[in-house]
Amino acid sequence: MAELGTLDQLPADYLDDLEARNLVPLWPNLRSVMPYEKPARKSQPVLWRYRDIRPLLLKAGELTPIEKAERRVLSLANPGLGLENMMATPSIYIGMQLILPGESAPCHKHTPAAVRCVVEGSGGFTTVEGEKCPMEKGDLILTPSGTWHEHGHQGADPVVWMDALDMPLVYYLESSYCIDGESQPLRNVPDASQTRYRRAGLVPYASLGKARAPYPLYRYPWTEVRQALRALEADTAADGIVWLAYVNPETGGECLPTLGLSTVMLRPGETARPVRRSASAVVHVIEGEGESLIDGVEIAWEEDDTFAVPTHADLSLTNRSTARPAYLLVVDDAPIQRKLAFYEEFPPG
Ligand code: GTQ
């Protein structure tokens, strides 16, 4: 490990000459962009309490009509990355979106991919490419890159959901933009989770052997995912994690090219210690309460809370209840890292 030369070892007139020609010497900066052993990380382990968010989001409902917001969202920003950058982790944007009864958020499509997880309220819906997806607590709705989507609300109480987008990555690539569209004509059928992909292991015969649709399923209903976790518990070793990945039912691969989606059930009193990973993640608490240690930082979470897990961080997840399971949604950037061929897991020892 050679000691590298520093900027102050270079003559001022030489540095001026470089700067005048838009040139920068690498060696004084090499260790900061490429440190040994572990990446430099600005992201912090952060907890966003729903108890804090909710009144401020409802206040936004009073202060800003939907027409003035397009999307009425408070972004969950990681202070380590600069609040104004609206990044929960280096690749993941998280927002909490409020829609009031009778309101609608107009149709658009954009280059960033999005996924939503319903936090509270009944009667909301998102229409994706003409498919009307009901939104009930815990439901996951995908709006992949380039798909038309709009939101509405036919219920009586405020509806709130969490948005996760790969926007920080797409923005960094100077590729993030949006196109407004007309409200979509509805295909008058239930969403594909109730029709074409009603059950794992079955796909419409016509799709066999055909070019695979990139996004056959937009909605993953929580009531069914929750049952699937309960069923998996019966076949999970006591020291194993009850953990399901959301996948594309036609390919068995990740639902989205950038964001990984999975859900963990913590048994009463359980502490899970997932293997340390190179991916960053955001964890959202669908049900339950507990605590986590993230690189030594203790975070006590409750239902509907959300927290950020930086890349390469140590993570534990403890269900504080000895009576009820806890259910977590994990959004991570492992799919990006796998595609770039540097995704790693670091088993202990
Ligand atoms: O609902 O389409 O939180 O376009 C940020 C950007 C939500 C959305 C966000 C968006 C949306």
C-alpha cells in the first residue's frame, strides 16, 4: 500500500494549468473514490416513524390541493446523502403519498421504475397500463419504467402508501424524465393477480414458450402473501429466516430490473441476522414492532415505520412481541448490483 502523493505536493502553477484544461490528477483522490476493503458510505442508518410522518402528510393534504402537487408526497430523505437529494439510499428513493377521498393523481409515465406498498386506508387504486389495481394495506403494486399509471380513491378515509423508486440511480445517469398522458381507458377485468396469475405454479397456457412479457403481474395482494409466509414458516428451520422474494411469475426472476422486493416474517421473539450484503435496502414494517441494530446503531421500529440499511451494513431484526409475528417489506438494490456483477454476501467468520 504505497503512500500516495497529495495535492499540496504539486506546484500551484501546475495545478492551475490542469484546472484551466479541465484536468484532475487521480492519485490525490484515488483512495477517496476507491478505498481499501470497504466502500466509503455517506448513507446513515435512519428511521422514519410513521407516527411523525402521518400528521405532516395530512397537513400537506390541507395545505396543497392535489392539482398543485400532481403527487402529494413527502420524501424520506437520508441526511447523510443531503436531504435535498431525496435519497433514502444511493439508489432508492422513498416517498409517502397521500390521496384523499375523491382525488385523483393524473396519468403519466417515467423512466424511473416504481413500486408502492399500501400503508393505510381502503378504496385507493392505481391503474397501470389499463389494469385497475385495488390498493389495500400491504398490497404491492408495480409501475415499471415506461408504464402509464395514475392513482385514484373511491373510499371514505385518507389513503397513504409508500413509493419506492430507482430514481436516484436514473437521475445520476441523467436519464430521469416524465411524460403526461390522458387518463387511461380501463380494461374491464380484475387485475392479473386474480385472473392470469391466480396461483404460484400456474401461468396461462398461451404464454408457454412465447417471448416472456417483462411485467406480467403488477399487483401482489398482501392477504395472500401473508398466508404464504405463514405457510413457509412450517417448513423453515428454527434458525432460518422466513423470507419470500417477489418474482415475475413467467420468469421466476426479479420483478424489476433495478429494485429487489422481498418480505420477511419474524416469529414472536425472534432475532433474525440476515447475511451481510453489498446491497443497500429500505425496510418497511407492514405489521408488528421490534428493533434493529444497523452497523451498531439501534433503531426501535413500530408498525408502518420505515428504515434505511446502507450498503455492506451489519443488520439484525428483532420482533419485540412474544405473541404476534412481525411482517417486513424489504426493497433493495441487489438486482442492479447483480447485473453489474459485484453483488456480494459476506457470511460471518
Ligand atoms: O406516484 O407516480 O413518490 O411519479 C414520486 C414520483 C410517486 C407516482 C413518487 C412519482 C410518483
